[in-house]
Amino acid sequence: SQQGEEDPQALSIQEGENATMNCSYKTSINNLQWYRQNSGRGLVHLILIRSNEREKHSGRLRVTLDTSKKSSSLLITASRAADTASYFCATDGGGGSNYKLTFGKGTLLTVNP
Amino acid sequence: EAGVTQFPSHSVIEKGQTVTLRCDPISGHDNLYWYRRVMGKEIKFLLHFVKESKQDESGMPNNRFLAERTGGTYSTLKVQPAELEDSGVYFCASTSLGGTDTQYFGPGTRLTVL
């Protein structure tokens, strides 16, 4: 698998349900960030979790990070139709040029009203 | 505070022509990054500026791509001559501190080479 690879590739749920997306990576990281992209628009930053953190919350978002398994998950609770978008995780290795982000191909989330 | 802006939002050019994309980072952000997403593939890093200096240009595909950031403010990415495989969405991002902070992305420029 590639650095920052998301799973599943596509997810379809009903409004009100929770959505969980996973991300795996291969090399050591400094930070892991989750982004959202609505169709045809730019990337919106959702949350950043540092390598020494295990869990972080922001509104209806909950992100976990397991550095021993090199994986992260993004949970969106009580989903809304407006949450329909592609979700990407991105990792950086830290230090000088290693701040560049490595993205996965993303998870396409569809929330049906 | 204004976010990262990019211009144009969409550009359609013929193969062999030249195109220049512009990125205005968030004011005061010293770090500026260019990324690209080619159809069906993941978003990939192109290069990283710290102020006006190129910190890392390891992701630049070839010498048809030239990025500049004169004065350490806005940046341009020129593709000359453009090829069909250059089509995609070009994103710019900026950060404030030592690069460990959140990267804020612009809306992207969709480039179509015919």
C-alpha cells in the first residue's frame, strides 16, 4: 500500500449514521492531517494530529492515531448530507524538506438524505 | 484573514503553449508548497519554498516546470511547453511556523491541456 492510503475507497451511508475512514502509512511521521474536498473545490483542513498524540476531537470529528500500527482513523458522527465529499489523509515526516505532505487517494463519502 | 488564493481557477490551453499559475499564500506565511493531482491519482508534492528560497523541489516532474517566488510573497508556476500529461489540478498551500503547522490549501487551478 502507498503512504497515506485510505480505506475504504468509497463509503455510502444514511444521514445520521456515523462514518469511519481509515488511513495507513508506511514510514515514520511527524504529523498526520485529514482534509476534505467537496466536488470540484479546494482542500479544506479538518484536523491535525501529532505523532505523540493518540486521539483528537473537533466538533463531530474524532481522529485516532496508532503509530505502532502506522494507521489513523477519522470518525464523523451524526453525518449530514453536507458531509458528502472526498476525505484524504496526509502525512509529513517533519524536519526541513520532510514537511511536504504525502497523500492517499482518498475516501469518497456519500451521505444520503 | 484571507486564505490562500490561486489564479486562474481554470485554464485550458493547447499542447505546446505556456501557462503560468499564481498562488498568493496567507499573509505572513513563509512556507509555500505546490502540489498536483493528475486525474485518478493521488495529490503529489511538487516543491516547497521557504520565503524566496526553494527548500525542496524533488517533486517537480521535469524541466518544463519552473517555480518562482520573488520577494518571498506570491509564487508562480510556469509550464513551458505544456504537454497533455500536465493536465490536472494544481494546489498551493502555505504554513506559518517551521512547517510543522497546518498546511492551508488554496482552491486549486484546474489545468486542461488539449
